Amino acid sequence: MTEIVAAIADDPLRNAVHAAREGADLIEIRIDLLDYPADSLHLLFKDLNRSVRIPIIATNRIDIEGGEFNGSEEERIEILLSVLEMVDTIDIELQTRSEYRDLVVRQAKKAGKRVIISYHDFSKTPDMTVMQNIVSDCFDAGADIAKLAATPHSYEDALSLLKLTLDCARAPAPSCIIGMGWYGVHTRVIAPIYGSALAYASVGAATAPGQIGIRELRGMLEMLCPQV
């Protein structure tokens, strides 16, 4: 069963409430995109937990994967872990330095939280073997869900992503495969039908190229494949 994730980049309280009303299954709070000082985040996440009754993913995206956090890597990880107790899932990038990534995974597992290990390529769609290895590396690093987002430049690239989705769906552990940009828009609807565990949708400002609104995405999924 695919879960729809509302990715929130601004006005988090209002957009979280709106996302829940629109039918999101989870919300992702992009800490790196919010104009919130670090010492205010604890209060924000407490307010989010009071305001919405759906699970929360915390993400503080690294700059090489499209993030906008301006501090040191140590600060980025410290801030992410500071909200661990108030969220259900933590997203950490595969390309994070191993000592920091392992720390996040270890702390999250100890706290009983789900771990998404993610990889984003905003320039291309890697070869199939490379993508398969990336997904495998995510699980080897401790992921409960492996997330791979790439940028297709043709329908052939998009087909590669959907083929990867279908292959991953046959594995015992869940994966999330996303096509970004113009050639990837339709994969955001089709990938859940092929078995992608998560489908990211926009509420407020989009956090990635090609994101679809929550209501539109859910409506298309219900029309094409009601059991998804």
C-alpha cells in the first residue's frame, strides 16, 4: 500500500493541517527549507504533533542532494537528531558521511523510528545497474525504506525508473522510486501502481521538480488503481 507524503517547505503548521485535510498519509518537514532558527524547532514539532494526527518525517537535506542547509555537517545532523523523539521517520542521505549517517541510523533505530535512506540525482537517470546498487547500498546502510529520485531526460529514462520500481517491489523491503522533472511527472502516478512504497506530493511550495498536489495525486491513483 503506497503512502502519500506531503512535502512541506514553508508555513509548516498551516500546510500540515491542509495536507491532513487533503488526504496525505504522512507529512515531511524539510527543515533545511524552513525559516526557523534551530532553537525554535522543538516547539514547532510539538505544535505539529498537536495539530495533525498523521506521522511526520523529518528531513534536513544535504546540499549536494538539493538541500539548502547552510551550517556545518555536524550542525545539520545535530539539528535533525534534535527532533527525533517527536517524529515517526527520519530521512538521511546515502551520500552523508558514513560516521554521521550511521549515527542517525543507530539513534533512530534505538528510538524505534523508521529510517529512510535517500539518494537524489537532479542531473540524470543513472544506468540500471548503478541504480540497483544504490538501492542495495541504502539497505546495507540500515534503511527501512530505500528512496531513489532521479531525473529522466527521455521516456526511455522514465521506463528505466519504472522497471526499477517493479523490480524493487518484488523484494522483501520497501523502496520509493521517483522521477523528477518534466519526463518524470507521470512516474509519480505510475510508480505507486508498480509498487513504490511512498509517493511525494506538494502542499504549498514544491520541494522537487514535477511534484503533484495531494488531492490530484490521490484522485489519479484512485481512478487508475483503487487498491494502491
